Amino acid sequence: VGLNFRMKKILIGGGTGFIGRAITRTLAESGWEVWSISRCRGRANTITWGDVERNGIPTCDAVINLAGENAFQPFKKWDEKYKDAVLQSRVNSTRLLANSIAAASHPPTSWVTTSAEGYYPASRDKLFTEYSEVDSNDEGHNYFTKMCVQWEESGNLPKHCPTRHSIIRVGLVLGKDGGILRQMYYQYKLGAGGPVGTGDYYFNWIHWQDVARMYQFAVESSSVSGVLNGVAPQPVLQREFARALGNVMCRPAILTTPGWMMRLMFGSERAQLVMSGKQVLPRRAQDLGFTFNYPDLTSCLRDLV
């Protein structure tokens, strides 16, 4: 008996970065044919942003966008030119794909865009979930919160478009192959780890496998649309994170990185974002049925270190 089987196809903007590689691996292992949108052609299963501008998106079942300039390159001057590049790289790529989806004769079933937990303003006492109403006049709003609003709005589709749209507000992704943990690994290995600044602010982390699975969940679950917080259900204070990482690596974690050093590396605005967190929970994601493989920090770090 012949079976008419067609592998589902997904297109990922920014698929070659740290999170993009994690999502690509997870989806490919689940039977998806994964294509990336990149600045230049060269790899198999790759198209360029220029191809999308000229021809729109190819026929596919789902589209994810992760593209955006790294906002935390150390010692890079945090001036208006760099700020604009960070914003426009996110907004322009997302808007291009949203417009291409809306114009497609056979639009994809699912469209998943990326935002960040920086959407929520810094707060020492508020707890934020996907259900939280965020007032743009709240104290704690800054360049990053305003950037996230524009980033999210750029992915909106017209009402007539049947494609289901989800937004994932990603926290600090922990993994061996990139992100903040790789940057911190050798510092802790040498016994030089510890709190950053006071360490008395929340650190909204997530294991790379869980964030990749959340994107897959948003793509494949017909009941899922709207915002999901891409963070683990147990945020910790940064000093607690430092202590946990030191314990797992059997190293002390008592050397404080002073705030002035962070300001020297990143500039005052970016340093302030790092050292003034907020508590974010994935309540709606869990209400919709998403489960975490690594819900607590110790199990996460033991897997990665």
C-alpha cells in the first residue's frame, strides 16, 4: 500500500544562531524539513533575506523568526547608531516575513515570532506573567521594553490572514553551545565566579531544550496563539544562580563582579538592564499544556555543566 507522505516544512529566520540551532535540531529530530533564512547562501536548505524580499516566502507549513543583532556585544559603544541597528534588525526582518505571509497564496499554518522578557519593566516587587497588564508609563520602562513592544507589533498579521500567530518572550537561555552560560563557564571553572553587582535581582532562565520545545509547541499546537513566556517556572535571584552554578561545578562563587565593571563593558543602560531584573513566570504556557523537562535550576545546570 502506497502512502502519500509529505514531510512538513518550516522556515526559520535567524536559524543559524544559538537558539536557532537548538530549534533546528529539535524540529529536525521530530521529522520537520527545516530551512533557514540567512544573509548569504551557502549551506543546504538555505535561502537569503534578499530572496524573501524579491519572491516572498516559499510554500511551507510554518515560519519562525529569531533574527536580530546581538544587543550585548561587550565594549561595543552603546550609541544611537547601535541602538537603531539592534531595533531595526528585529523589526525589519519580522515585518518582512509578516508581510510575506499575508501576501502568500498558500500561507503557512503557524507563525511564531520572538520577543524578550525585557518586555516587562524592571521591578523589585511585581511578578509578571503573560496575563499581566503592562502600563507603558510604569517606572522601569527603558529602551529595551519599548524595543520589545515595536518588535512584537511588527509581526502582527491582518485579520483576513488565517495563519496562527504566537509570540515567545525569551529569557536567558542556558546551554553549552552559546549564550550566557558559555560566557561564564571558564570564569567559574577558575573559581572566579560570583554575584554580578548586588546579585539581588531576578534571573529568568530557561534550558535550551525547553525553549526549543516551546517553539515547537507553538508551531504544532493548533490551540496555541498569542504570548508565551519562554522562561522556566522557577526564577531565582542572580546571587542564587551564582551559588547554584558554583555548587554544580564544585567551585566557590563568592567573587563579586562590581557594577562599575559592567557599566564599563556594556554602558550604563545595558548594565542597568542586566542588574535590575523582574520576576517572570510562564503561567499561560503551562495553562495551555506546555511542560518543562528542566523546571528547576539544579537539574538544568547538572545537565549542562
